[in-house]
Amino acid sequence: MRTLVDKIWDAHVVRPPMPETPAILYVDLHLVHEVTSPQAFSGLRARGLRVRRPDRTLATMDHSTPTLPVPAVDPDGMKQLVELEKNCAEFGVPLYALGSDRQGIVHVIGPELGLTQPGMTIVCGDSHTSTHGAFGALAFGIGTSEVEHVLATQCLLQAKPLTMQVRVDGHLQPGVSAKDIILAIIAENGVDGGTGYVFEYTGGAIRALSMEERMTVCNMSIEGGARAGLIAPDDTTFEYVLRRPFAPRNLPIAEWRALSSDEDAIYDKTITLDASRLAPMITYGTNPGMGMPIDGRVPEPSSESERKALRYMGLTSGETLLGKRIDVVFLGSCTNSRISDLRLAANVLRGRRVSVRTLVVPGSQQVKRQAEAEGLADVFRAAGAEWREAGCSMCIAMNGDALSPGQYAVSTSNRNFEGRQGPGGRTFLASPLTAAATAVAGVITDARTVL
Amino acid sequence: MKIRSKVFVIPNENIDTDQIIPARFLKVTDKSGLGANLFADWNPRPNPAGAAILVAGHNFGCGSSREHAPWALLGAGFRAVVSTQIADIFRNNALKNGLLPITVDPDLHAHLAADPGEVTIDLALQRIASSDGVFATFAIDPFAKHCLLHGVDQLGFLIAESDAIDRYESTHAARIVTTSSV
């Protein structure tokens, strides 16, 4: 009768809810980065508290980090990095700082180190913590007050979320990828449809995805309004986790196999999507729900907010985006900066030249090294793209990598909000394949025409 | 906790936290001063002019988990946000800081957005009323309400449960041995 969320939830209840108080929920893994933690550490210091479980806490630097080897000096960004280093030293929290060969985007390094495992509760002061749900973990973003709560007690006061089954059946067509699945779900269900829910992704099209593709889907659950999104673990999951540095030597396979929703489990809501009829998706507006098939036409705005979005984007309804000139391509972010994303892009760029500024930013130092070992970095450089150091980079534009006002970007990241990639910058969200094909042509291009 | 104020209306739907406080202002290590950069990239910049109640379009506060968003709204003088839907993480963050996230039905929202004069929000009664006599009750997390009304510190509450946390840890095997380098 229980859903996967019920099972993980029940296993982490320290104290059940009472009429006046929510449940106290135990956190297995707390990931920390430089932007949302300084005030939490200051709070601990002010109250004379310690970090309860530094051995279940891991920090890295990603949001403000430079992606050039010789960093531009940004005193404010540097101050946060120094502060994180100081806080981790004082409170005994393990840190992969800038310069570490394990540094990278927090949602890339957790899985690649084997810290992210089925059945866990994982939190981080970052909304894309939903990424870790790909392993059958209950993982969600928290604010800085809650970061302080978890640092001090390893627990959160939480009301139990509802569960929405997002069932995706069918088979993806060539040139259509995991990114297109999640952009299509958000386009259909809206950026508010998941509010109050956790998404559980089910169905044959989800089962067929690799772990990295599942991470791409779960990553953008928050863009659909859901704090968390998860997928029941299976052999694909176990094979990925096996032999990673922090994984158990003997995987508790039987225990992990039990982590799926019972056949008679009742979801609070179910929505469905047929992967077979999906085309590559692209966004045209200023929220991730304003998306359409890449060969579609910009729809008629249905509200003043949508009219404002089209004005900001400089688009008119009825227009097609194919052939639209763009200024920058950004390949990166916690959505699409893993080795398989880089391989997809490199396959398109091999033997070709980019005709617009193209940034390729690996998600972690480990991804970077692997891409270099496989010759992908050479492909990117030979194509005229900029091969950078690991970090969030132009997804959030805090580190100096930013669009200029008015510039158009095709970006593999997760948010097309006004100014997200730099004040006045205009973002089209798409898959790595679409981004690479567009980089070559300099205009928005359907990757199916160049594969 | 009672708020009595004129309202400031931003009718746009899906106002994300990047609009509320753009990312380049997150490079701070304390909570103060963020109000000066509220809606920094909007042209014209909204000018709340002393209003403590923000009436905003559907799905306010979507996007990132930055608690800098409620800090900036509070810094600019707001004490409540009223919408037809408020994003989950923003709502949690707001409640931790005493910024009331209030969800109302579309009719009342339309009435409040038409600037009905002074509006009163009474947390104890969970009641929102405009000076022209229109009112409604609203839902709010009972624990957050209790904490705000009685000055209960949520972290203090959790720390007081240390015995229960000890018990949980001693009866549940660690899922990871350590995060220290291996």
C-alpha cells in the first residue's frame, strides 16, 4: 500500500507528527556550498553550537567559483569561498575546495563519489537537490535557516509531501533526450503543477534511461514546482553506485530492491506522458514551463505575464525559433554537465566549428579529467569552444561568466528566468544535442537534421 | 501578530526568486541590507512606499531555495505576501523569518489586487480583511503559527529533542560510514 516516498519517509521519522507539531525527519546526507551556508554557520557560532554530524556533511565550492585557471578577481565571491573554508575548518566539515580533484557542482559530485545512495534522505541549500532523487533517495532543497537546523541536529521539522506519479511510457526517438522529457512534462503540467508534491517518475521510458539521464529528469522537478522527484532504484542504479569511493563495499541490494512503490500504492495524483511522440523541446519564455517542440511556433500569450515574457525575449507569437540567430551557447549546469552530456555534444561538434561563443563547463573536476582522457576536450577546443573549469558558471552567472544585456543564449541549464544568465540576457533552454547543433550553425537548429 | 497596512500589488504570475533578489546579490555573508536590492533588475523598480503587504500573482517565489528572497522582502518592509499560490521552498523560508505567506482564492485575490485600501492580517485568527468589509480565513502551518505567536525558536525546539535524535541514531545503521575522504 506504500509509495516509495512513504517507505523512505517512514524509515527516517525520528518523532512522528502531533496535532501541533510536524514530524522530525532524520537527514542522511547534508551537502553544503558557499552561497547558502555562511549565515547558517554564523547562527551556530552565535549560539555556541557544534555541527552534530560532520561525518554526514560534505561541502564543496561551485556557485561563485571561477571557471578560468587564472581567475578574475571578485572580492565578494572570494570572501564567500574563504568564509566556507574557514567555517569547514572550524566545524570539522569535510570540504572539496577549489583546487581539489573532487571539487565540482554539488549535485554532480554527490552521485559520482557514491555518496548519493538509494533510500537516503539528502538535503542541501539548493533547489536542484532534487537531482539525487534519481537514485531513489528523498532529496530536496532547503533554505539557510534549515541548513542551520540540519548542521546543528541532523534533522528537519517537516510536513509530509503529497506524491504525484509522473508516468512516462514509450520510446524516445533519435535526437530526443532526457532533457526533452522533463521540459515536456513542465510545459504540460506548468511551473506550479507540482507545488505540494514529490514527483515519482515511473514507466518504461524512465526505466530505459541511464543514471545520468535520470539525474537530468529529477534535477528539473523543482522547475515543475515539486521540491523533490525520485525514481525507484533498479539494476541501472546499482551498477552506477558499485565501486564508487563512498559506496558500501557490498551493496545492500535486497534492501534497495524493496525501495519501490507497492503495486497497490495509491498516489495523490497521476499524470502521463508518451515519450514516443516527443520532439526536441525548447523554451521561448521566461519560465521553464514556456516550452514547445523545437519545430513549433511561439504560442499566443494567454496572460499579461506571458506578454511581458515575450516582450523580454523579443519574440512574437506565431514565430518559429528554428533559424533564429543567437549569441552564446552554454553547455553545463547540474542539469547537463556530466560525461554523457559532453559525449553527446562532442559527437555533434567533432570535425565541425562553432560559429558563436560556446562555453563548455564540466560539472566536476572528475568529469573534466574524464572528458580530457577521452579526447572530448580536444574536440571542443578544435571546434573553437571554450573548455572551462568545473562549476555552476553561466547557469547562475555569479562567477563572471554571464550574458551581456540583450544577448540570446541556447543553454543546457535549468532556468530561463529574466536575467538568470546575466542582467538583460535571454535564455532558450534545450538539450545538449540542440545546444551543440546550434553552436555549429549559429542559429537555433533541430539536432535531428545534423545527426 | 497583526499587520495593518495598505497593499502593494505586483500582478505578474510566477515571480521567481531570481526576480526578487538577483543572484549577484547573494555574495553576502549576513542577512542584512538585501532590501536595497529587492527586484533590482526591474525597470521601473517597484516602490512599495511603506506598504507591508505584497499582493502578487499566482505561484509567487518559484525557483531557487535562496532564503535571501524573504530576507530582501523583509528588508524592504514587507511582512506578508498574498497570492493564489506560493512556492513550497519560499513558503518554508518565509515562515522561518516571520514573513507571512498567505494563499487566498482568486476572487479575494482580485479584490485585494484592486487596491481596496487598508488590509488587516490577524495571524491568531488566521483572518485577512480589507477595510471595505471583505474578509476570509487562511490556512497556515500550525507549528509555524505557534512559533511566530509565542516566540518559539524552531532550532531550540529541535535541540530539545536531542534524546529522540540520539535514540534514532543508535537504532538505525548509518547509510554512509563517513563523508571524510576515502
